[in-house]
Amino acid sequence: MTITVVGPCASGKTTLAEALRAEGYSVNVPAQEHSAIADLWQRKGAPDVLVFLDVGLEAVRQRRQSWWAEERLQRQRERLAHARTHADIVIDTDALDPPGVLAEVLARLES
């Protein structure tokens, strides 16, 4: 099974991808949030499962860069709109730690 993970910066994409790989999944993490190409997430072929991780501004500031402005996050969300619309799994990571995000994704994959 091939899984593609997309989301704004600091949403937990890399951490989730590493955890899913440790579980034996093939995972792709395109830099969709930085691309104006709406379907970049599909360029290597449509994944079996598209996971969209969302994050709020306060969580971004806590996790990474306190100087981030709402406009920057909004711009990334606009670039990610196509992927979010097509996502099989959407998770808000604001209140979840990495094991919680992994558990949520695994539960949804198994359902």
C-alpha cells in the first residue's frame, strides 16, 4: 500500500511518514505546501491512500517558528486545497502528539 502524506509546514508529515515506514508502509511526502502545482501529490502516481494533516497557527508557532503569520499558513492551505479535497484521511494535529497521530491514521487504515 502506498500512502502520500501532505499538509502545512509543522503539521507532522515527516514524523508520521517515518512512523508509517517503520510499520512497513511505502510513504511519499511531496512538498505540496510549497508548490503552485495543485496536483503535485499525484505526480508519482495516485497513492492508495492520501493523508492530509492540518495544523493551526498556534500549534505551528509552538512547534517550529514563532514568527509565522496567519497569511503564510493560509497561503499553504490554499496550495493544499486540491489535496485536502481528495484526501482519504484528514487529521487535525493541533492536540495530538506523534504517537496519537500515528494511532489515528492506523485505526483509519484498518477500518
